[in-house]
Amino acid sequence: METVLAIVVGCLYAAGIYMMLRRSLFKLILGLVLLSHGANLLIFTVGGLTRGRPPIAPPGATQPPTPSADPLPQSLILTAIVIGFAVLAFSLVLFHRGYQTFGSDDPDDLKVSE
Amino acid sequence: MMANVLLVLPLLIPLLTAATSFLAWRRTALHRALAVVGAAALLAAGIALLVYVWNHGTIATQAGAWPAPFGITLVADLFSALMVVLAGVVSLAVVIFSLGSMDRGREAYGYYPLVHGLLLGVCGAFLTGDLFNLYVWFEVMLMASFVLLALGGERAQLHGGIKYVTLNLVSSAVFLAAVGILYGLTGTLNMADLAERLNRIGPHSAVTAVGMLFLIAFGIKAAMFPLFFWLPASYHTPPGAASALFAGLLTKVGVYALIRVFTLLFVHEREFTHLLILVLSGLTMVTGVLGAVAQQEFRRVLSFHIISQIGYMTMGLGLAGLVDSPALAAVALAGSIFYIAHHIIVKTNLFLVSTVARRICGTFDLKLQGGLYQSQPLLAVLFLVPALSLAGIPPLSGFFAKLSLVQAGLNAEQYAIAATALAVGLLTLFSMTKIWAEAFWKPMPGTPTENAAASLLAPAQTRRLLIPIGALALLTVAIGLGAEFVFTLATGAAEQLLHRESYIQAVMGGTP
């Protein structure tokens, strides 16, 4: 399972970087999204995958059964997703303003002077 | 108890200031008053923290009383306390300067609460003891800086903002991936706990690879060679006060993070990691200063100089890893810390001076500026103090900062880097002379009536703007004259950084 996810993460990174290198602000944003998803999935994978064993102590026990899934990577990812969402919303607005102001989607057309 | 309060105050003050201002959204006058009070309180809290840490050694507190390494840890050693004080100094100067220079529109759209949002992120990054938490504070800081950079929506701002946002998001993604892999390798993210576990692992190629990811992530934030291109593309676009705040604080948070992780965590393959840092430092210095020579815009010249100065700050870190004796390593790191303290004050000041020059001449273009020495002799003196200090002329702060670094370079027998540092200092002086000759000495191009129309400032306003500039210039002179004291402080901070057991002990309690 780890191998499959590792390949998926690699593909996400590759696609993200490819998109960022295109000459388009819109694709740049898509690239950033893919890159952050790749990072999130990477945390999930390196944290170790345990199927169907939630880290919840059964009634009467003082600790969850071992092995159980590590909850920390999931909470890290949750935080990262929330932050990523806010940052993405901001950059969408910023890039849209840029598109309106410069009248072009091509990063090379961004000129400071008229 | 005292330690807990002192550690939380530098976070609480900017948070409360920003939150209160956001609640009273329409009352700009209140924003202005709160911003000054908040910045002054932050400075006071920083000084109190520094004094406490100086007397009691490294202190730590656990949020919600969850014992380390499970909870969120706040730690202050001398280095982080010193950084908080510097953040307080810069914020107070910039906020006072903003009162007289920021336009109504930006003030109404939340400029002051955003400044405090930025300070919250900066102080959080200095005080946290947890790597993931550091990521979160970085994002807080970045979010505020994104908005501050784009606030106003001028063409140039959007242009710089898009580059700035993109590269910083890439850096965050790399940082996040590095944090994730490190967690996978060690099973913890608390920095003290990590230091212990990495000690047990010893030299390991995967750990070093993660260290390199951190070097890339923080290298982008700190604007190291070859990752600095976002900085000169964006720092000259926002209003002067905002760019002074950026110039003073943002890249230094990246340098702080680099020094923290490469003195605490990744210290087991120093002959590779720290040599790489040293080489990059040299290249950063040289490319930055050469870039500055080619520029003709006041703030772009200064922006390139930030890059070249970052090289000096990381140079001490690189040297500290390459010498065997702890005493020599402490001297090198102390040089770095001294340099950061000197640089933050001087660079903020130069950006503030450039803003006043822009107000008087109507442009940032050095070719079109002129006559400032004649019309504003006081401003000219206040430019010379930080400019000469930046170039390293005695008895100003920059001289002692450079002296200690070059000495550390000679001690470590790294003659190439010592020579580079000296040569770059000379080129810096050349750049500062260029600004002096263009903006201050040569007569103003254009007719007097045109020039009077271009000037956006009444003399009374100019005097108000000169107060924070004068205060920072005095501070630069004071650091130069009191170099002994500051160096003692920096050496203390460096020794704490190198004595990792004290940090681990402070966080983990009785089980080091």
C-alpha cells in the first residue's frame, strides 16, 4: 500500500511542478494545489499506514490496542489542509486581480509600467 | 509561573491588538492608537523576557499543561528572546513611522491590524519549540505579509505579489514535506525530543536528506543563493513603512529557523551540511552585492543588499559547524547573532530613509532624485549612519559584526570566506556611496517649481517621520559604542545554542 501511495505522491509532485512551469497563472495555481496535496499525502504515508484500527481505547482498557493508526499525521494534515485552503483562496483572488489588471494570463506579460 | 506569562505575552499582545482592531473595523483612529500601544507593549514584553532568560537560563512552557513532547511547547533561550526584542524595536519604529506616512485608504483597510498579525507570526516562530507549530507560525506570518504586500492593489504590487506568494507557497510545501518525513523517521516533532532521538540515530543519510529539505525551505524564506529571486521582485513594491517591516523582519525569521535547526537537530554530518551552508553564504554575499551595483532604484539597491547581508548571517552558522573547539564555534555563532541584531535595525532604518527621500523627490529612481543634502541635511546625516554601518565602518555596529565574523573565519582557517566577506563589505560601501552621490549630493534634476510640486511632504510632516529614523540611528550608534555588551549577550546566546543539553533539559524537564 505504501508503494502505491509513494507513486501517487510522486505523480502529484511531478504534475504540480509541470503545471507550475506552464506559462499560465491559472495553471500555476493548479500546480500549487497539487503540490500541497502531494505534501499532505506524503505526511500521511510516511506516518505509517494502519488499516481499520482506530486509536481508541476499548471500554475498560487504558490504552488503544497495538498496532493502531497514528492519529498525529492525520491532525497535521487536517491543519495543513485548512491553512492551504485559506492561502489558496487568497492567491486565487490575487491572481484574478492580476489577470484583470494586466489583461493576460501569461506570467511573462506582467509588466509594471503601462 | 513568571516564565509562563513572559513566554505567552509576546504572542498575546499582537493577537489582542489585531483582534481588537478587527472588531472595531471602522475606527481607524483607534487602530492607530492601539498599534502604537501594542508595539510598545511588545517591546516591553520582549525586554522583560530577555532579562528573565538572561538571569534564569532557557525557559519553556507547555500549552494546556500537556507534558512535552505531546503538547505544544513554547521555549525561549537568549537567541529567541533577543529576536523578540528586535521585533519589538522594529515594529515600534515602523508603526510610528506609518502614523505619518501611511495613506488613509490602506489604514481604513486594516493596515495596522495586519502589521500586528505579522508580528504574531514572527514572535510565534521565534518562541515555538515544535516543528509543525513553526510551520503554522510561518503561515500566519506569510498570510499577513501577503495581504500587506498586495494591500492597495497597485500594478507593481500585484506584479511583485504574485511572485512573492508563489515562491513562498512552494517553500511552505517543501517545509511541510520535510516535517512529514522527519516525523516518519523519528515519531516526534517536538524540537527537544527530536534532538534527543536524532542523537541516538547519529549520522544517517535519510536524516541529512531531510536536513537539506529544511535548508531549501528556509533558504527560500531567508533569500539565500540561489533561491532569492522573489525578494528583489517584491520588496520595493508596497508602501515604504510596510517594506521596511518586511526588510527588517521577514527574511530574518528564515535565518532564525536555519540557525535553530542546524544547531539543534542536523548536527551529525557537519562536514557536509555546514560546509554547504558556508559555500552558499559566500555565493549569497557576492551575488547580492553585485545585483545591487546594477540597480538604479533606491529600494531595489537596498533589497539586493538584504540578500548579501543574509550571507553574512549564515556564514557564522556554517563556520560554527566546521570548527572543532566549542569556544571557536561560539565566537562564530555569536558573530551571526550580532550581525542579525545589527542588520535588522540598520536595514529597517535605510528603508524608512528611502521612503522619506521618495516623499520629497516624488520618485524612488536614484537618477531622478537629488539635492537632499541641501534641502534635508538632517535626513542626510540619518542616512549616513545606517549606510556606513551597513558597509562596516567603525565605530558603528556593522564594523563589530563584520569583525567578529571575519575573525571567526580566520580562526576556522576558512580564508576564502573571510576574504569574500571583506571584499563584499567594500562593494557595499561602493553601493552606499552611489546612493549618497545620486540622491543626496547631486543637485535635483528638473526646475524648482516642478520639484516643489513633486514633493508630497510639508516640512512639519518630514520632522515627524524623522523621529523613528533618528531613534533607530541612535540605536545603531549605541550598539557600536556598546559593542562589548551586545557581544557578551550574543556570545551567551551562541553558547546556549551550542549547549543543546540545556535546551533539551528545559523542555523535557527532569529526563534529559
